[in-house]
Amino acid sequence: MLDLSRIEELRRADVPPARHLIDGAFVAASDGAEMEVISPLDGKVLTSLARGTTTDAEAAVAAARRAFDDGRWAGLPPAARKQVLLKWADLIEEQALDLAVLGVRDNGTEIGMALKAEPLSAAGTIRYYAEAIDKIYGEIAPTGDGSLGLVHREPVGVVGAIVPWNFPLMIGAWKLGPALAAGCSVVLKPAETASLTLLRIAELAQQAGLPDGVLNVVTGEGAVVGAAIAESMDVDVLVFTGSGATGRRLLEASARSNLKRVYLELGGKSPNIVFADAPDLKEAVKVSANGIFRNAGQVCVAGSRLLVERSIHDAFVADLTEYVRDMKVGDPLDPATSAGAVNSLRQLEQNLGFVAEARALGRDIRIGGARTLQDTGGYFMEPTIVTGVDPADRLAREEVFGPVLAVIPFDSEEQAVAIANGTDYGLAAAVWTSNLSRAHRMIRRIKAGIVHVNTYGGSDMTVPLGGVKQSGNGHDKSLHAFDKYLDLKTAWIKL
Ligand code: ADP
């Protein structure tokens, strides 16, 4: 149960100005510059961040390099690294509510979801990789008698991690957990509008005994701090979650610098496909609504395209509209709220732009479509359902990253597959059907990193998450995530 009086206390707590964490010390920007943190709950200044410079990013990379090269972390026995990471996970869990409320004030996610998806998920992720550390073996190759082939797995070195604002702790931990468990050192660049909780958990990592310089956090603008990390000659691997435009810049930066490996998770336009033979259409309505409108649609795997078989289209849309009418939009620190704030004014304006374009094309805005609760000063938007969307519309092809659902009817399995695969993205999908053969055919034919069947979202740490096509490369979660942070090295020995 959520402790409501504690939430109210934390809602009003002062948040001190935040500093970078470089080489174990909290420091201001090299030129002293700061940037305001605006809360999406009321549009007011919450606190300030160090506005990082290229010099700051370079200092953090240099600290990470020293920490890696002298073996203060990578050189520890795996079981010793495990103890530190387990302690870190415990500290995060102990402070879960404080972290969740701070995060909500910074980025606007509903508190119930934030608590589970942010600190508690991050603690679980870190624990998962901590427990795996001393269970990863190298290989002995099946050679002839005269040779011995050994395959070592070695940490890649210095990892640059650039993360977004929608789930900073969850996504941050998907990178930090396996990177640190593998023995790498990290320079983390949080998003401008969601840095506070990552800095707080970095402090807890220090308390847990992570040696100085192994985890560094540099805040500020992507185009300055993020770009400096991407251009660095001393970062070995770059891991990123964010927009396609930034992802392309990171690949270019790698090509211009040291050809560092770049792993991208770039969002999607995920199809949620409801066949008339879905086992429970009421459940499909509820899960589909939550699959796009929770966290105000700011979820990379959000089911933002709803494909409905024509025979049930009108009834399904009517039920969905009724369900959405009852969703409570507003104060994300009120546990009764089901859709919280849009992260920033810029994002809100972008969302409204998509709706305006659909309206101009004559598409039907079934519900929502406008900013709401403007008197709070916060950035809130009504959950919006648009029907009659043409698969060629921008709303059907481009990621909104807001509470806007595009509904498209289909007549056959064949057509559903064609529409589902008809975007540049390939992150997530869902299929609702009672027909086992159809479910498996759809799993095979849909181009996506994850295909849900008769549900949406909720996959746990045991399975990988990654995109195909322009949704990215590489995988977060599961033991496969280690592939990004551990290199293979062969020893070939003549006997
Ligand atoms: P969004 O538009 O959703 O904020 P971005 O891709 O811009 O997505 O942001 C994701 C992360 O990438 C943030 O931490 C941001 O600061 C960072 N970022 C933005 N621009 C750049 C850039 N040019 N180089 C490196 N990182 C960047």
C-alpha cells in the first residue's frame, strides 16, 4: 500500500541543486553553469542541475578509464562485485518511495506505476545481474588434440550510457546492471528532464561500496554532454535509448571518432492487433487502453496503433472510448490517477500537433485531443483516440510518444500483417486471438523485437528487449544484455 502522508510530505520537500558525480565526488559544471528543472506537475522550477560542459564529460570519461584500467572494479573477484551490487539494490529498495516521488516530480509518471517500474524495477534488475556475475563461464573450444582453444569473456571497458526521461531508473538499470556486473566502468548521461533519481541512485552506489570513478553521471544538454561522450576516443561502447534522430547522430559520432560500438533502442509505432476471436474482448479493451495511455503514452513499447478486425471494430472502439472516458488524468502523485503528466511543454506541443494534423485530414477524434488541467500550470493531455486513420498517415507511421491512439480497421490476417509491418519501426506488437495457429503465424510474420499474445506489456527480466528495423539493435534485459558489455577473446595454445 502506498503511504499517502509520506507522499504528501515528499511532494513538498525541497530538492537541493544537483551536481555531477565524477570520480566519486559531486561537482558543479566546470564553468559553474546550471539549468532549471521544471516540474511537469505545475510548470514550476523544482531545482537545478549542473549544465555539463565538454570538459565535464571528458573528465568523467578519464575517471572511468582510470578506474577501469587499474582494475579497482574489473579486477575484483566476481563474488565481491556481486556483494556491492546486491547492497546497492537493497539501498534502492529501502528508499523506493522517496525515489519514486522525486522521479514523479521530475518526469510526471503516475506514482503507482513509477514505484514499480522505477526504483523497484531498477533494484530487481541490478540484483538479477549481480546474481549472474559469478555464473558466467568462458569456453573451451572443441579442438583437435594438438591445440587448446580458450574463449575468454572480458569486460569491454568504458561504457557511455545515454538514457531518456520516460523511465530513467528502469532503463538506466537495464544498462548499468549488466555493464557494472560485467566489470565495465560507466559514464551515464541522463535526460535533461529526468536526471534527479539517477543521481540519487548513483550516490547509493557509492554508499554500497562501488569504487570511485566506476560510475560517473554527467548532466546537461544532449547536444553538449551526450555528444562529447559519443565523440570520445576513450569510450569503448555506447548504449542509448531515445529518439531515432539522436541515434543517427551517435552512429555518425562513432564513425568520426573511434568506431565505438553503438547499441540503440529507438522507440516504435507498435501494432496492437485485435481479432474478432480474441478470448476476452473486455480484457482486450482494458489492456489496450492501458497499453497506450499509462504514463501519458510515454512508453517506448506503447501500443500506439490499434488494428481491429472490421467485424468488431465499431463495438470495440465504442467500449474503448467508454473505458477511456473513465480514466483519471491529472496529478500523478494521486494514486487514483491512471494517466499522469506529459514530461515537457515541448512534448505536449508535439502531441497536439499530431492531433491537429489528423483533424485537418478529416480523421475522427473519438475522444480527447486537447490539453487539460491548464489551471494547474502542469502539462496534461486528454487520452486521445483517433479512428479512420489511414496507414499512410503520419499518425500511423511516426512515434508520437504521447497519449494518442491511432485506430485502423482490417479485414484479413494477411492485411493485418501488412499494416503491422508497414512502418520503419519494429519494437513491440500484440495479437489478440483464441486461435493458437494464428497466434504462432503472427508471431513469426510480425517484424518486432517482442510480440505479445492476449496481453500487452508486463514482460519480466528473463526475456530480452530490443528492436528490429529502425527501432534499434542489441538487447536490454535477460542474460543476452551481457553481450554488449563482455567481449570474446580467443587464446589459441599449441600443446
Ligand atoms: P527525446 O526527443 O525523446 O527527448 P532524445 O533522443 O532527444 O529523445 O533524448 C534521449 C537522450 O539523448 C537524452 O539523454 C538527451 O539528452 C540525449 N541527447 C539528445 N541529443 C543528443 C545528441 N545530439 N548527442 C547525444 N545525446 C543526445
